Amino acid sequence: MSEIGFDGKVAIVTGAGGGLGREHALLLAARGARVLVNDVGGSVNGEGSDKGPADHVVAEIVGAGGEAVADSHSVATAEGGAAIVEHAVEAFGRIDIVVNNAGILRDKTFHNLTPELLEPVLDVHLKGAFYVTQPAWVRMREQGYGRVISTTSQSGVLGNFGQANYGAAKMGLVGFTRVLAQEGAKYNIKVNAIAPLARTRMTEDLMGDAVKKLRPELVSPVVAWLASEECSVTGEVFTVAAGRVGRFFVGMTPGYFNPALSVEDVRDHLDEIRDETGYLVPANAGEETKFLFDMVSSFEVG
């Protein structure tokens, strides 16, 4: 089979001045995409700015024969998001792919969490995806094609001590992905997310020596496939690390049904409520609602 390529396609990769974003940008460019490399160039906690990281990645791409431009607008504001997309369109004439990768860390246990530690994390991770994707989305709808890949985290899906702000933002991106997958379906816009585990400056202090085995370049092939025309799925979340790819999904148990449900029923049937045997994976809210209505409708009032 032929290799997956991106000739004629334009990609925006946020937070692409290093780590995972850099690898995503390099791979997409090597496969023929024209890439806008966005990075504010700040510290891990989001302070400061430096155009150098984005410029350096662009130089790497151009040096290898690819096409790229650097951008240093912040994803954390609507104005910044619009400017990022406009820059890509001005440089390359269109936009086909958005990779929401920009992120910062301001970890703190919940009882010590302040607005200064909460709001910037939500602004960059969650609102940033809104601010960059929305102006690109309008163009994707018009052209009848688009691919959006957002970066969630196991901290969002599974939780992680000291990361209530980060985890909330990352799980928010799962909901963001699921909704846009439904809204984009008839426009051939595929929307998915990855939950990566890789060696970056954001993880080195958290994971110690073990993180050395988690090469960031092993995450990017999943992003590239999700960004390609061949991508056949939408609304899904893939867990990716060290060359292993799996899927996170939202499931529900068959549960316990009693039309005269009482407080004591919940207590007495908790094991049945939580039993994962025969679990279901609804594709959307409608499927979950139908399951509920079908169960309720099957009950005959005596």
C-alpha cells in the first residue's frame, strides 16, 4: 500500500516549539504538509515568551526541504486563536488540520489551588482548543474537509493527584472532541484526541528515569494518521506511549432497574449497579438515552 502523505494540505500545530508538538510538526512536514509552527516559547508554567523555539523548528523543516512558518500568538485568547488561523491562511491559502497541543502545568493539591493556578491552565489547554479550532472550523465546513486532533491526558481520563486544574481541562477536551465529531460528520471533518505519555519538559520532573523510554517521536505517527485523509474514525481517544497504541472509551454498566427505586435499593444493589459484565459503549448521548427509554418502556405497570 502507498504511504500516507499530506501534499497540498496545511496544518497548524500549537505548542510545536519542542516536545510532542515539534515531533508532530516535523513528521507532518516530512510527509508533505505545509505547517504553521505555533509556540509562545514560555516556561512550563506559562510565563515569559521567546520566538526562538518556533523559529528553530521551522528552520529544521525548511532545512529538510519542507515548508513552514513560525507563529508566536497565544492560544489562550480568542484574538490569539484567530490570529494563528489567519496567519496560516495568509501563508498557505487554506487550513486542513489543527493539532491542539499547547499546554502548561501549574500543579497544586486542590485545597491549595488558587485562581492564578487554575485559570491559565484552563485558558491554554481547554479554551485554547476552542479559540484555535473555531476559526479553522468555519473554513473546514466551507471546504467540506478537515481534521482536528486534540491532546487530552490520562490525568483527565483517570485523574492524577495534584492536577485538578490540568485534569479538568484535559477531560474537558474529551467532551469537546465528542461534540465536534458529531457536528463535523456531514462536512467530512474528523475529530479525535490522543492521551500521550512521552518524555517532554512537562513530564521529566514527574516521572524520573522511567520517562527516558517514552520517546515523543513514537506518539506522532498516531497524530499523523488521525490527520490524514485515510482516517476512518471520529470522536475517539487514543492512549499512546512508547510505540503502543490503545483506545480509551466511555462505557456504562447495564446496571439495576427498579421503577420504584429507593435509597435502600441503591445500597442493596450497589454490586449489580457497578458490575461491568455486559458493559455498553454508547456512541453518543442518544444511544444512552435510547437504552434507558427501552428499559423503562419494557416495564409493564401492573
